[in-house]
Amino acid sequence: MFEHLLNGFAVALLPLNLLIALCGCLVGTLIGVLPGLGPTATLAMLIPLVFSMPPATALILLTSVYYGSMYGGSTTSILVNIPGESASVITTIDGHKMAMQGRAGPALAVAAIGSFIAGTFSVLMLTFVGAPIARYALLFGPAEFFALMVFGLCTVASLTGTNVTKSIISTCLGLMIATIGIDLVSGAARFTFGNPFLQDGVDFVVVAIGMFALTEVVITAREVHEGTRAQIVKAGKVWISWSEFVYSLPAILRGTVFGFVIGMLPGAGATLSTFIAYNLEKRVCKHPERLGTGDIRGVANPESANNAASGASLVPLLTLGLPGGGATAVMLGALMMLDITPGPLMFEKHGAIVWTLIASMYVGNTLLLLLNWPLVNVFARVMRIPAMYLMPTVLVISTIGVWSLSYSAVDLVLTGAAGLLGYYMRVNKYPVEPLILGLILGGRLEQAYRQALIISKGSNMIFLEKPISLVLLICAVAFLFLPMLLKRSKQYKAAAETAEAA
């Protein structure tokens, strides 16, 4: 194994491959920063380019762009409260609050460090135990995936503390938006109102930019007009201190492990991994009440889970030929076009290419850390730009991002509607993150549910007969009602203490 890995490094460190990896990391970081493009669309656009490359070089380019986009997605989430891609949604909760408190530098730094640690861990797991672990992913059928996504949706109840009702309403609204478009089973158009542009459904980017970018612009404009805009604390430092690193290290490690385990399941994706990892962090960490108020662990944990899940998604892709999400599905198509068939025999038939790819992932992680280290200071200076200049720029970039999706005016109208809805939700204290997760998982949730019913010939008992599915559903119910039970317990203890004192 070590001999193969050394041979892989010998190829990955060739000047041409090293230059390709550097360019891929730069492009991927830029893609992650700009809302609208996303890694999947970028990888799809690069497929014609990789045909003229050797297979190893082509894979180095694709994985470098993929990893880079995961790194870059946190930048706009922290600085202007706009997720660069779906897996960075959860980073906005604590990341932007840190930026408003003058701590944009440490937030960006811990995102880079956590991403490096998680990315390296996922590559190590792929190197040593990827193939054996991937076989356990085959235990997850449609019923198990349905239960896993229900578990992910139920965990968002903790995002609103004890106010579970508003979180459930927000989640259901996201699931409703996800039903717009053509029904994959019957082929019937649902909730399109005769508009052909809605037959493909509502894109996540459209809703996310409306909910985050437009809402942030409107709220900032109102606060500036009323004179109630909170003054942004000037950044005192642009890097993380040793005490902050030690404080956030347990969150990084937990996010890495949770993100890898969830991300390794085909179809789970990095987005679901970040939500589950963040909510589990709130259950097991010390002082969970600090999360959501600008705690550095709220950036370290989801960013680590994000990058661990991205690396983990390559495990079932290479060992089983099963893509973990849209980006890895595009990579699977590129591999097939290069006459490389992923599967159990991948390491035997194409061992040299696989080990070169694994070695390039070590190199890519190091390059990304070295690239993002000096850029922390540059990005942190964005917070010094006055709101009257920054917000119009955000609005222009967001509009271009939405227009680039399909060059459709309908998307712009939907973005405006999502912005109005997001403004109403922010004013009335409804969480936006559960809606986004419901929109992202809605299609896959429905598909897994229907597949399970087809397998069981219409019986819902299949979800209770499968041990993994049953355990996940029980955990989902527990997470859903746990905040209410904790609130009742605290009220009971307070009443008992008052009675004793009287």
C-alpha cells in the first residue's frame, strides 16, 4: 500500500499535475465564493476539457475543483451571510455573527484549518479502510435513506431552541416547495400553474439567494435608514489564537467524524452531514447555549463536516461506483467517458490512477490551506466596507448568480418572492435553515419513500421492519420532542424549588 501511495505521489507531484491541482484549487475556491455556480455545474462544464488530458491529470483537476469549492463556500457565509453553496448554509448561523463582532479573521481561519483537518482525515480513511467500510453502505436501502433524511429534518428543531413549532412549519414549507415540478413517477406537472419554466422545479440557489442575500440587503437598508444598524466591530486580528484553536478542536474532530460517517452514504451529501453534525454538536458539547450567538465552534464543526463528507463521498464512488451527490455523479460520468469503471475491481484494474488520485488529494488539501492562509486577511477586510457600498455589490453579484442558472426571468421573480418570504420569516423569528434543508432533501426524500413502498408492495411497515430504519426514526422522534421535554423539565424543577423555598 505504501509503495503504491509513494508511486502516486511521484505522479501527483509532477510539475504539470501540480500546476493543474493549483489551478483547480483556485477555480474551486472562486466557485465556492460566488453564489449561483456550485461545484456540480462547474464540474459539468469542465468535462469537455478533460477529454484531452491523461486520465490521472483529468481526475486531479476534477477533485481539486471539487475540494476547492467546499473550502470557498464558507467565505460569503461568514462575511455577508450568503452561503456560497448548500453545504455552507449552516455556517451562516455563527459565522456571520462572528464577522459582525469583528472576528471575521478567526472565523475564516478556523474554517480553513477545520477543512484541512477533515479533508486529510477523509483521505486517510479512503487510503486505508475505504473499501471495507464502503461495503457497509450497501446496507442502506430506500427505507433506510428515507429514515436518515427524516432524522436529518427532525434534528433542525434544535436550531430554534425550544420553539419546535416554528421549525416544523419552516421545514414543511421547504418540503412543499420541493414538490414543484414534474413528478418523476407519473410524469404529471405539480404546482407549476401552467408555467413551463417551473417544470424542472425551483432551484436551491434561487431560494437561498432570495432568503439570504435579498433579505440581508432589505434588512440592512431598513436599519441604515432608521439609524438602528449595529456598528460592525473592527477586526482586531486576522488569524486564530492558540486558545481559540484548542477551544474549537473538539468541535472540529466531532464534525470530521460525523461528517465522514454520513457523507459516505450514497445520496446523503455534504449538506445533510453539516446539519446533523451541527445539531449533534449542540447535544454533546459543553455550553451549547453559546452556539448560535457567534461561537467559533459553530463555524469549526459544520465546515469540518462539510469537507469530511466531500472526501467520504469518493469512497462509495471509487469502491462501489455509487455517487454520493450531484458533483460525484458528474465525476462518475467523467470516469466512464475516460474508460474507467469504478467498482470493487477499481484498485486492481486502475490501481495507478487511483493511488495518484489519493496522493493528489493530500497535495490538494495542503495547497488549499496555503492558498487560504494569506487570503484570510484580504477577505476579512470586506467587513470594513460601508453597508451603503457593500450591499448593492452583493445584490448585483446575487442577481448575476441567479441569471446564470438558466437565463430565465422566472428565476429572478422567484428570487424576489423568496426574499419577501425570508424577510417575513426573519422579522417573525422563523428559522430559514430548516426551510432550505427541506427544499434540498425534499426530492430525494419523496423518491426514497416511493421506492420503499414499491419494494414492500405498498406497506408502510417496511420502515419499522428494517432495524436501521426503525432506530433512525426513533432517534428522529426523540430529537423532535427533546427540546420540549427539556423545557418542561426545567419548568418543573423551577416550580419545585419555588415550592420548597415557600
